[in-house]
Amino acid sequence: MIKYTTQFLQKIEEMIGESDYMLRYEKGNFKSGYCVLKDQKIIIVNKFYTTEGKINALLDIIKNTALDTSKFSEKNQKLYEELQQTPVAN
């Protein structure tokens, strides 16, 4: 279940932090609101997005990018599996 709160955003950020990707918030005019540099393993999200926009962008990235879950804690592994099965609201 997706909750559009700052605490839920922090949980997603923590989960991505345990993967092999680095998450950054930058200004930019990305058409989708984010950019994924797969070769450098960097995720960039528009820093001017609302909390809801950031969560939706990160959920879209999680669904479309293979994260290395081998370093995930049990809590983040469970969250990752739940998010993989959750439809993203556009």
C-alpha cells in the first residue's frame, strides 16, 4: 500500500541506498521527471517535484530498473517485493 508521506519516501530512499544505485535530487527538465544513468548507476529525480511526484517517479524507476537486492536488509527486501506488485498511479 502506497502512502504519499515523507516517511514513505524516506523508506524508498533507504531501500535504493542499499542497492548498487545512487539517488540524487537535481533540478532539470527531464520529460519524465527523472533520469536513470544505468552505466553509472545513478538515479536523478527532479528536486522540485512534490513528495507524491517523487514517490511516483521512484516507484516507476523501481519497476523498470533491476536493482541488486543481494545487499538489502530483510525489511527492504519485503518492501521491494511489495512495490514490484503495486500498480503505479499516473
